[in-house]
Amino acid sequence: ITNHHYSALLIEDVAKVQASDNLMAKYSQELGYALAKKIEVEVESGFNTYADNSIEMTDAGSGEFGKDSLALVIKALAESDVDYMDGNTYMVMGPTSYSKLFASDDFTRADVIGTYQDEYSRITGYVGKLGGMPVFLSSVVGTASAATYGYVFHKSFNNIAFSIQPRIQEQYDIDYLGTKIVVDAIWGWLGKDDGAISKRRCWKLLDATP
């Protein structure tokens, strides 16, 4: 646990601000979001560094993800004895690949996806699961490497711990006649992967070589 990240600001005219609970909540939410993004960038960098395996997609490049690419993901997971239907295997995609899922009828048509009343309904515009795996969107995917546009991983790969959970602290500063607000956390992350086929737990999703 070696990371100490924070987001902070100084709010002047504290009397006016404190009179508005909604405004204070707004500032707190903005700081919390900024801190979460810092952590997310660090974790994505860790994914890119510690993932020992990759899958080259075959859907015409440029971050396309279709049936052929999904078949390659399922094949890689099956070869490593990863039960991708147990709810512990996830996919994370960047905005480009995630948005292109909606261009395929296989992921959007009601007669293909079946029931549209459950929590993962594609009809609502949220691609909840592919091949039984929950799919998440992250705007920071590709930050560490532009060649990577997603990850498939088992939860045993992703290990994060906090010695101090995200917290909000504030202090009045008489020198600046304002209130200092900081949101911080002390945490650490470790990716546990292996190149041995029976121990693989994370794969980068890459465009196929032209």
C-alpha cells in the first residue's frame, strides 16, 4: 500500500457557502470524482503492466468488437479453465469499443438477446453482459497504451486494498478567509497473473495486426 492520492480546493466566502448544503455537497462530489479518476488511471496502468496475456481481435481493427472477437475471448478463458459464467469474470472496454457493440444486431436485437426485463437489458442502452460476463465502460482504458482497448479478467487478478478509505476533511484557513476541503485515500493495488496457460487471469484486448 504505497499510493496516497488526493483532490483539494479552497472555497472562499465560507459563510455564504456553508449556508448552502447543496453547494457543499456539489463540491464534495466533484472532489470525490476527481479522486476516483486518479485511482482508476493508476489501476488501468497496473492492468496494462501486469497482464501477461493478450488477445488480438479479428473484427476489422479500429477497436471493433463482434462475434469473432467474443469467440476468441471465450476460447482463451476456456483454455485457462476460467469459469466465465460464474459472475467473477469481467470485461472492461474503452469508449470506442464499448460504443461499437451497439452497431451489432447480435448485441442489440431483442429477438437475439432474449428477455429485456432483467437488469442487464440491452434495450435500455446498457450492454450488461457478453458471454455471461458483466461488461464495464472505463474512459481511461488505453491511457497506459493506445494499443489496448479493453481487458478481460478474473477477479482474482484484481487486488486492491485501502489503509485509509476515501474520506473528506475540511479546515478553515484564516489567511485566505476560506475553507480548505480535501478528499484523499491511501491504497495499493496488485495484479496477479501468469503466462502459464492454467494460471492466466487477465488478457489485454488488442487490435489484430494488419
